[in-house]
Amino acid sequence: PEDVRVYEFAEKVGRSVGEVVKVLFSLGTMVTKNDFLDKDSIEILAEEFDVQVETINPLDALDYVAAYDAEPNTVEEPRPPVITVMGHVDHGKTSLLDYIRSTKVAEKEAGGITQHVGAYQVEKDGKKITFIDTPGHAAFTEMRARGAQATDIAVIVVAADDGVMPQTKESISHAQAAGVPIIIAITKIDKPTANIDNVKSQLAEAGILPVEWGGDYETVGVSAVTGEGIDDLLETILLQAEMMELTADPTRRAKAIVIESSVEKGFGPVANVIIKNGTLHVGDNVIVGTTFGRVRTLILDDGSRAKEIGPSTPAGVVGLHEVPSAGEVMVAMENEKEARELAEKRKEYARAKELSKSTKVSIDELGALI
Ligand code: GTP
Ligand code: MG
């Protein structure tokens, strides 16, 4: 709105400058032909002249995600579910995923504590499932919140020998806030001190009433030591996913969510993403937040390389100019020019916003001093 001058507005609605000035003058506002019109004035003038005005937010042009979402899919094909595993620290999230993938990530972690988000794809009865592992440590609230946002289903892990703890409740809140279905995995059932009924009653108290007690929540007891219950858990996940009829359009340009990012020796910035829609190819030009790049390498969860990846696939994307923030959305663009220009504009805008924020702070501080 601030971008329209009086004479421009007059031209657009087919009136004379004099008419516009007169209307505003009658309402007590003095303007000349080169003045910018504010939003209120435009609305009054539109009503007076009986014209439709549409105000365009300049930011809309920078919102590449909204632009992507506005284009419809042309086909809908089934896609694997994305499952985020959340829960209290040390309750057995990584061990559970290790058992499912036959790996030993948990053993290699510093202090046995997960400090980042890992994403993996597994196959069960020929069906793929993508898992996101998250840290349970209290300090990593942000990562759990993001994990819940990137997912279709949340698996909340509760250790049978420890019960519902603060980050169990926090994880439940994140999943509920994200509006995703919850499946409870009661872990460590091999332990002599395991008490499944105790966990269930604590869950019920927290508002998560198990199905077998008349509630809505599936609970599955599992052990990452003996493997007991793990098939059952995977089947429960697949059943839930089936009901959701998850689809995507692999024929479109890609849209992916960044779950974490880093700078790696020999690679430069690496964004670990999960494809939400479309297919991402080596050579694609992408924008993500305020940075951009051309996909040079796609690294799969087993370290192998791929030429292209489809919906729900996790991968490391190499080829960005800068490290994007976790939670940001990556979208493939038509060409390099488009990706670069948009990223630069977004960066400029972010900088201007940051600047106006710091100016405001200094004025406030000034006020406090006076
Ligand atoms: P954070 O990521 O740090 O929150 O921990 P986590 O939830 O990933 O737990 P992790 O898998 O690292 O396991 C914590 C400890 O519990 C480790 O010593 C595991 O060996 C042990 N553990 C995990 N699952 C089981 C289980 O099913 N049975 C038994 N007996 N021990 C388990
Ligand atoms: Mg872990």
C-alpha cells in the first residue's frame, strides 16, 4: 500500500488526481499528487469510487513455499510414512531404531546421549518407513518440536522401568500441537524392574488412555535387547499409516524439510532433509531460506549416493552456498537465476528486518534512559 502514489492510484481507477485529492480532503487529509497513500486512504477511496482494490504484500513474492503449495499435484501416489521417535532421555529411542535397522548407533554416541536428529529408512514386508530419531535430553526441546512438525506419526518411547517423565510429557505436547497421531512404545520390557501397567496408568493420567483400557492410543511393549514386540510395533505403525492414505506427487519438482544441517569436510554445507513432495535430482537448483545452490551430491542414510530421491526419503544434500537452518523448507526452482535472485531478496529482507529490530531496541533503550 505504501507503494502507491496519489497520481498512480488515480490513473489505475480512471479518475483525475483532483477527484482523489478532493475525497481525501473532505475527510480531513491533505495530499498532493506525489504523496503515497496509506492503507486506510486506499480503502476509503475504493469505496467512494466503487472499485475493487487488492493490496499485494511484497513479502508474498518471497514466499516460495506458499507458491509451491499453491500449485496442485497432478498425480497422487502412495508414499512411505515419516515417523518421529521422541521421549525422555535414555528411554531407548536410538537402541530401538538400532534394532530395527540392525545398527549400533547408540553405542557410538558420546556419553550415550543423542545430540542431533538422525533420519533413516527401513523396509518391513516390502513397505518403506522413514524414521527420525530425536534427542531426549531436556536441552533439545527445539529439536523435538521440529521433529514433531516434520512427521506423519509420532512414536513416543517410555521406558518400562522408569515411566512417564518430563520429556515424555513434553514430547506428547509437541505431537499434539503438530496434530499427528501418537503410538506409544513401552521400551526395555526385558528388564526385571519393568512395570508395563504402571507406565499405562501414568500415561492415562497424562491424558493418553491406551486402547486396551478403552482409549484411543495404541501401546506396544518392546525390547531392543531381545527384539520382543518390535514386529508388532512396525505393524502398528504401518496400519496407522495405511489409514492415513499418505500420498505425494513424485513427478513434481521437490519440496523438502531440513531436519538438521552442518558443514562437513570435503562437502561444505550439508543439509539433511526429508523429501515432502516431488523428486529431487542431482543438478537441481534449490532455494532454502536465504541460501541456494545446485544439488551436487545426494547422500543416503547408508552413506551411498543417489541420482534422485522421491517422497519421504531422507538424504544429505550437498551443493548449497550456505548452511540453512533446521526447520527450513527446500524447494527446487526452475533455474539457477531464479533460485539465486529469490534467495538474495530474502536475505536482504531478513537483514532489513533485523536492522529495524535493532533500531527499535535502541529507541526503547533511549526512552529508558530519559
Ligand atoms: P537419548 O537419545 O540420549 O535421549 O537416549 P535414547 O532414548 O536414545 O536411549 P538409548 O537408546 O541411547 O538407550 C539408553 C540406555 O538404555 C542404553 O544403555 C541402552 O543400552 C539401554 N536400553 C535401551 N533399550 C533397551 C532395552 O530394550 N532393554 C534394555 N535392557 N536396555 C535398553
Ligand atoms: Mg538417542
